[in-house]
Amino acid sequence: MIIEKIMEIKDTLEETFLKEDIYTNIGKTERILSIVGGTYIAFKGIRNIFSSPIMASGELVVGYKLLQRGISGYSEITEKLENEIEGPEPILIIK
């Protein structure tokens, strides 16, 4: 019963949130962890909005960015690191 529910949730996630396209540059595991972590941090920020508004606003921003990263499958940081590894384009100097 529980395994069937887990498989159903997994299939639903793969059909909706985890579809890959040409802009996807992070893997499924990383996307799932970003969605789970972002949801947790965002809810924590909502819960603390009145007791600690500055900390809660930071948590909401971080939670939102993690959710956006997980749902879209695109990470600006990953793209920058991948481009940095390749190095700059070579320049041909002709005298």
C-alpha cells in the first residue's frame, strides 16, 4: 500500500515537475532536494514572519529560489560553473 503510493507520487512528479527540456542543467535528484528544501525553508519563513520578520523574509527568499530552481531545473550558478570549467574562448591573433 505505502510502496504503491510512493510510486504513484514518483510518477506524478516525473510527469509534471521533473520534465527535462533544453534549459535543464541539474539532475532529478538535485531538483527533488531543491523542491523539498525550498518548501521546508519557505514554510519556516511563513511560520516565523511575525516573531522574526527579517529572518523570515530571508528564509522566504531562499525558499522561493530553491523552489524555482527545483521546478524549472535551471540553475544560474551551475551554468556559470560549467562555463568556467571550459575556460574562455581561444583568440586567434594573426600578424
